[in-house]
Amino acid sequence: MGRSREDGPKMNQSALEGVRIADFSWAWAGPYATMLLALMGAEVIKIESRQRLDHVRLRALGFGVFRGVDWSPFFNDLNLNKMSVTLNFSQPKAVELAKRIVQISDVAVQNMRPGVMDRLGLGYEDLKEVRPDIIYLASSACGATGPEKEYRGYAPTFGALGGAVHLTGYPDAAPQQMMGAIDLRSAATSAFAIIAALCYRQATGEGQLIDLSSQETINVLIGDVIMDYTMNGRNQTRKANRDEAMAPHNCYRCHDGKWVTIAIATEEEWKAFCSAIGDPAWTQDERFSDAYGRQRNQDELDRQVEAWTMNHTPYQVTRILQKAGVAAFPSFNSKDLSLDRHLKERGAFRELDHPVMGKRTVVAPHWRFSNTPARPYRHAPLLGEHNEYVFGELLGMRLGEINELKEKEIIY
């Protein structure tokens, strides 16, 4: 893939080895997309500017302002395996250098508001002149065409306009904003689109422009709800942890103040559940005799189930029900996830050294490839850490020239 035209990857070669990405993105949605590709072996060059720093380097909601541009754990978590160069785009020479990076790249990625990159001279048509087969992904709130193209947006608006937020939360409470989780879902779609475009270019030799609307990447996740409204006139809303078909299907309190999830899909599972908890009298109530009845009487059903779970810990409930073939598992907070033995055994977390922040635990890829492993092997780049490598080794510039451009605040 990328510049390589071999039939397939060698054993233990990364899936995207040989692919280079010029990464103009910032915040969450863009950088997480390019990080997913970097985890799969793509060489990602993050193109930054001291004049307009990625705000994730500086601050985070609920955490305040960080000590410096290389002290952000959030930036580290969103930019693993990447390189960083700094260019001052108010200078025409910096735009020229950015184009030279694109000229030796396979993909360019940006998530600015429509029109920003065009005004800088770094839009798709501009970059297509220096790299005719470039794959250019432009991610924005509502896309670059249509009546909403000028809308600014960030994760809560993507989620709201996409419809997912309206469906997330409790029926008697406000919608859950979902915040960064929305950005990451948009980013995963961006990464998928880029891989699809790389496959297309490998087959045809042609690049393409990918105009990605973040609100639409969320909207496609609720196709069943849209069809229910279109075909049946039903306007679904928040229903907490309940399911359209399964009952019981909820998160139940336990005696230690923690919670456990239980989901029963079939009549066989219901009978196994009843047997596992000792066949108490309430399980014979005719209101619960079939799936339809359990659906109609979920309030009372949940009260009875929780009366049983309150006598156990989440792990006790899990062991009892899983042994009987019933889906059950503790509801984890962040600390529980980081300490979970199963996740540790699966290699869900890795420890990397950061030259400023020290050892950091990071999340490994959520998937495994048999022949082309994906992994975090390097901390996020320090600001401008790879200026000499990119401008010197990749672009062939002399050190004196690089230093002169630094003095003129072009490489800046």
C-alpha cells in the first residue's frame, strides 16, 4: 500500500508501512484518525505552528492549563507514533515547505473549517498540483458543501446534529453530550475512509478528495432509528440501558455500591437465569412468562432483579450468571478498567517513556492483526522535534538553510 506495489505485506511488517501522511489536523477528531493510521505503521508528520498551537497541547476541559506545550497527557494520547515539524503559515516560504512535504506524502489530512486551508494555499486543488495522486481528507462539522457548510462545530454539536446525543441518557433527564467520544467516532470513520482510498489508489493509481462531515459520521450510526421514524412514524428517544427486544437488560446496583450489567436475549437464557438465582417465586409470575410480558413489565422486573443483585458484588453476579450462560459483567469506571486483569492480559495498555512527562500508560490498539501488528512504540512528538529530520533528511535541505529559516521564524 502507499508507494509500495508489492503483492502483500511481509510477516510482522506493519500494514501501512511505506505510507506517509502530512497531518495538518488539530484538536481530537483529526489527530486521532491519523494516530490510528500511525499505529498501523504509517509515517505521520504532524505539521504545527507556534503561531496557532494545537489547543490540546495547552489545556483540557476539567484539567485547566498544562505546564507547557509538551506537558499534555491528552496530546500524548492522541498523537502516538507521530513526528512534529513547525511552520509559520503567515510566511509564503512556510506554505512552500508544507507543499514539499505533501509532495513526498501519500495522504494529507486536515480538520479545519471549510475554506481555511484554501485561503492558506493548501487546499485540495493546491496540493493536487504538487502531488496529482494525493489522497486529501478534509474533516469538518457539516462538510464543505450544502447550506450548513459554514457551521462551526465540535464534538457536542456533531453528536447533537447527528442524532446520537438525543438517544443517549435517561428518559427523564437531559441528553448526554458524550463529548470526546463523538470526536473519536468521527476520527475512526476518517481513518477507514483513508484506508479505502489507499486501496482504491493501489488498484487505479488515482487519488481523491474525501469531504467528511462529522455530523454525518454520527448520523449513520443510528440508521435503525431513522428507518423507524421514516417507516413507522415513531420518534425514539432516550431509554437508558434498556433494549428494544431484550429484558432484563439493564445495569443493576450491588451491595458494595457498584453496578453490574445483565442482558437476556432468549427464552433459554431466561430459564438459565431463573435457575442460577434459585428459582425464586417471583420468576413464576405470569407477567414474566414470556419475552413480551417481560418487556411490558420491565419496571417491576428490574426491581426484582436488583433485589437479588443487591446481595452480591458485581464479580459474584458475573461468575454466577456467566457460568449459567447468561451475559453479565461489572460496570467499570476508569480506575476499574485500568486495573482489570483481563484487559492487562490482552495487552490493552502499554507503558511508554515520555522525555518530559516520564512514564505514561497509553491505550494500545483495540484490534490485533495476525501478520501486521499494530502498536504504540513511541510517545507523541515534542513540538518541532523532527524539524531537522524532515527538512534535512527527507527534503534534502542543508543545516545552515534550516537554521536560517528558524531565525526568520519560517520554521517556527
